[in-house]
Amino acid sequence: MKPIASEWAAKAEGDFAIVERESRARKNPSYDGVCFHAQQCAEKYLKARLAEAGVEFAKIHDLVALLDQAVAVEPMWEVYRVDLAFLSDFAVSFRYPGESADRESALDAHRRCRDFRTAARRALGLPA
């Protein structure tokens, strides 16, 4: 794997570790954190795959726009469009006052992130 793709994957794993940790928390779980880091994990795996394929991408957080680029090299990822659109909203929405995630949306974000992470790791030749 190219070094830059490996770096993106490592960063994605850091976000996934936070998703896992906060999803298990019994006291004061950060549902906002789960949702945000689920989005970040998916974003970084998209960027890892694009970097591995030598595809340039903008500094954006829109998962659907990144997916539009990624399906050229991973056409089967089209099945994740709805999941990535769902996660994409969490890049900003829960980071500021006025809106907060609940347990249900955090569990949903965790599941969608986990499923995409598995596909991304396989595509990158990493253990799922």
C-alpha cells in the first residue's frame, strides 16, 4: 500500500476506535462523538482508497462527492451511497449547538461506519 494511503487508513482506525469506545460507554456516552467519528472514519477510508488508486481529491467532507470519485475504482461501493449520505451529515451537524445525536442515531451511524470500514479495508488489502 502507498504510504499516504496507509496514513489515511491509520487515521481512519483512530476514528473507528473512538466510535467503538463511545458506543460501549455506559456513563455519559457521547452520541455526537460517535456520529462525528463514524463520518470521519468513512471519509478517511474513502480518501485512503482514492490515494491508493492515485486519484486526486479535494479537501472536502462530503462523503457522497468522495464516493462519486471512488466508484470509478470500486464500483461495488455504490451500495454504500445511502449509508455514506447518512454519515455525511455528521461532519458538521452535531458539532455545534442546536442539534444533538441520540442513542438510536449513534447506533445507526456505528453500524453504517462498521459496514463501510469492512469493505474499505478489504479493498485496501487490510484485514477486515
